[in-house]
Amino acid sequence: MNINHEDFEKLAIGGDGYFTVGKNGVEQILLSKDKKVEFIFLEDQTMAFVRSALGYPAFYPVLTVKIEKPVKAVLMDLDGTSVRSEDFWIWIIEQSTANLLDNPAFQLEDDDLPFVSGHSVSEHLEYCIKKYCPDKPLEEARAHYMRNTRREMKKILEGRGKENAFVPVEGLKDFLYALKERKIKIGLVTSGLYEKAWPEIVAAFRTLEMGNPAEFYDAIISAGFPLQKGASGTLGELQAKPHPWLYAETAKVGLGIDFSDRHSVVGMEDSGAGVCSVRLAGFSCLGMSGGNIIQSGLKSLCSDFCDNFDQMLEIIN
């Protein structure tokens, strides 16, 4: 695994104490800048230990990756890669924290940004609780978050919501049609709940005049539906990025691509958590500028780093 060691913090003990440098073949343990993922270098393999603010960490093998032509499928992140919406969702986290503090003037700090984007909603909120209001329960924060989200989504669907909440990334339309022309399958992947992700996708396609996104994409995978009183929820919070399952399910279940063909699949991400998710699923990842990949110190996990879709298409061709 080739990574820029300068972008990581060296640890003597990792994996919740299961691994120690110099013992049992452990050569090195590196922690990402956002402190979400540890990379444990053994004599014959590399493991990733995905930390969890909710108490459910996990180990995954880090496989070698390459891009084999012709590319059969492209797996695209939603927020930041396809649609510029990260500022909106960070604002929702900020508003929810302000609700907890009963302080409408509350604002997040720049140092908070890598920890309030790219991961699960609960992890974003848990981070804010620990830093700003440690006496508040996560359940109360989630209640504020869902109420704020539903209010703002209703406004957006009515055409009166926050200005420029969801803006398609420049070049998205031409890029998607170029993939279609090349018979490359397209999967859309998001850690967002369906009720927040679907209006975002619809709004973007409406702006681009591309019709029904459900008919256009070959597969769309979201984090499902929230657990709430009086209704069942779906698994979503504990398997979100940087865990690999959203990308793995999109490729295998959604697009029918076997793991043996993983080198013909390319993921596209703008967040550090997303890059880890793609890589842990066994796929090459093209990084998109504008997100928090560099802040997270995970640029070296990308097969390439691009500023626009034209550059990405050139790599895929």
C-alpha cells in the first residue's frame, strides 16, 4: 500500500489495543488526520481499523487496486462529487448544534469541517456534542437534525428553500451522458438518508433537465430510512462511509459486478471518508478536489486526483 506517511500520525498501539508496533509482525500503525481510520501495516498485508464514535469499530483488509480497461462501472458519490451540497448539510449540523445549545448565533469552526462531513449523521452530531455540549444526548441531537432537515426539504421542494442548496457540479451532465455512450454502468452512492438524498438528486436532475434520476442511473444506494417512534428504520448509521458496504452493495447487488471484476470498477469521491469507503470495498478511487480529502490526509489513497469531470473521463477512457 503506497501512501504519503507525512499525512498520517504514527501510533505505537492501534486497533483498540489489539496491535502493537514491533509485535506479531506489526511494522507500523498510521492514523489519518481526521482520526477516523488507522492503517496497520503487517509483514504480509495491511489492515484498516475504522474507528466509531458510536462504539462499533471494525477491521478490514486493504487490498491493492488498479484500473483495468475497459472500465465496466463508475460509482459516484452524491454530496460534493455530483452535487455541491456539503455546505448545506454542514449548515444543518450547525443549526442542530445551535438548537442543543439554545444559541441561534452558534457557528462551527473551520477545524470542525473534516468531522462534520463525509461520515454518518450520528457521527457528525456525536462530534459536535463532545466538543460543544457534552451533557446533551445523541437522541435529542438527531431529533433536532431530522426536524431541521424536513423543514428545509419541504421549503426546497416548494421552491423557497435555502438559495443554492443543491447545485450540480459543473460538467456533470456531459460526463454522465459520456459514460452512457460508452456503455459504462453508473451507480450513485450516498451515506445520506433517503429523505435527504432523494430531493437532492431530483433537484439536480431538474436543473440539468435530465428527467427521472431513478431511470437514468443503473443503481442508487442510500443509507435508507431513519429509526423513529412508530416506524421501522433501516441499517444506515453503523455501516456508512468510511465502511465499505455502500460501495460494495452498489457494485455487487445494484450493478451485478462480481468481486473478481473489481479492477474494472472506479469510484469517485471528494471526502476522506468516501475515499476510504471506496478503497476498503476493493476499488480504485479518483479523488475530486473541493472536498476534505486533503484535509483528511488521504489524497495518497486515490489512484488520481482531479479538478473536473473532463480529467476523470480522460482517465476512464
